[in-house]
Amino acid sequence: MAHDSLSFDYRKSHVSPDKGVRYDRLYAPGSALAFYFDHFERPYIEAQFQRVQEERGGGRYLDFACGTGRILAIGAAFFDETVGIDVSEAMTTIARTKTPGAQILEVDVLAQPVEVGTFDVVTLFRFLLRAGMLRDDVLQWLRGVIREDGILIVNNHRNAHSLRGVVFRIGHRIRRDGFEDELLTDGQVEAMLRRHGFDVIEEYGFGSVPSFRGHLLLPRRLLLAVERRLSGSGRLSWFAKNRIYVCRPVGAEKAVAAS
């Protein structure tokens, strides 16, 4: 796996002692991220987890790059066994306080083999944007730990086709730093997932109205009404800043039929 230099850069950006605290501040009550998490992201994830629980009665759940446990804590209420993996001690320290019943591993699985078994559900949130070539390596690793009838839920938190994504790319193109190429479109994410053995079976988008430096630009009640009209799985949501993809391993239909 050709990941050493990129892995170092990614890890360096997440291992500073105050990284976890600074990350959690982004989701502080009243922030734009908290608004979208509370009204759109969390309810959608909970609905996916609830569906799995009703079908299987629990199971094993993995949150890869779990950070401070924002998504991990949601899963802990639905699954029999919850596992989080992250390379950052600053992140995992906070995650353990949020999910005391979860097994949280501080490890770089691409550099250090670890036996974790297989999982019914795997989530991968706020990872794809800056991970570079690590994206392929991590998806390849995840394909090996997900059950053949399992579910992978991935997000793209700065869709290149969103208004915010377009402005972001223009700014970086003007600065000529090359970072505009890190943003991904739906097509690029779906192609990447197919390349590593996953079929996208459902998509969801939210966050069409841009915020500014973490602040909402419309009154909350009005913004909620507008975003609820624009969010979901319809065509308008293709241009939302936040995109979520629910995936199954290729050939999962045969695995489900055989079980």
C-alpha cells in the first residue's frame, strides 16, 4: 500500500494535543455544524441504524476514523458491540468519555495489522476530503472487515458540486495550492466505492444553504424549512454540501439470499 507519506501528513494534522477539543468546538451548541447535525445528519444515521437493528436485532458496529465519538455515540445505542478506530490520542481520549461501553482502538491499521473481526455496519465520516491516497487504502481495508451482507455508510462533507464547494475550489485555484482537487463529486465517490467492491444503494444530501465561518446566514426556523425542502434523495440534494452514501458489498444480494 502506497500510503506512507500521505498517512504521515494526515496523522500530523490530527494528533496535536488540543485537536480533539478544537474539533468538538466546531459542533458546539448554536454552531452551523450543530444545526445540521441535530436536524439532518443524526436523524438520518439513526434511521439507518434502526433499520439494521430491526432486521438483525443488533450486531457489530465499527466507526472508522471515529474522532471524538460523534457518530460512534449514536451507534452505541443500537448495536450489541461497538468499536471505534482512530490514530489520534487527542481524539480517542474524548471519544472514550462519550462512549464508555465501546472498544476504542488507537491504531494506524495500514501500518500495524490488527484483528478486529467482521462487522454488520461500518461508518466512515469526515474522512474522504483530505485523506488523499489513503482513501483507497482505507476502503480496501474496510472491505475486508465488513460482512458480505453488511452496510457501509460514508459521507462526503464538502461536495465539489455544492455552492460552498464551488467557492472553495475557486479560492484554492486562485491560490494555486492544488487543494481544489481534494474535493470530490458524487460521481468520484461512487466510482471509488465501486472500485473497492461497494454498491451505493441510497444517497442523502443536506446543507444546500451555505454558512459563513460557522454561522448560519438565515434565521433558524426559516433555514430549517428551506433545508427540509431541499434535503433528501432528490435531484436538488445532489448540490448539497453534505452527502451520505449507504452502500452494500458487491454481490450482497446473493449473500442475503443464501443466509
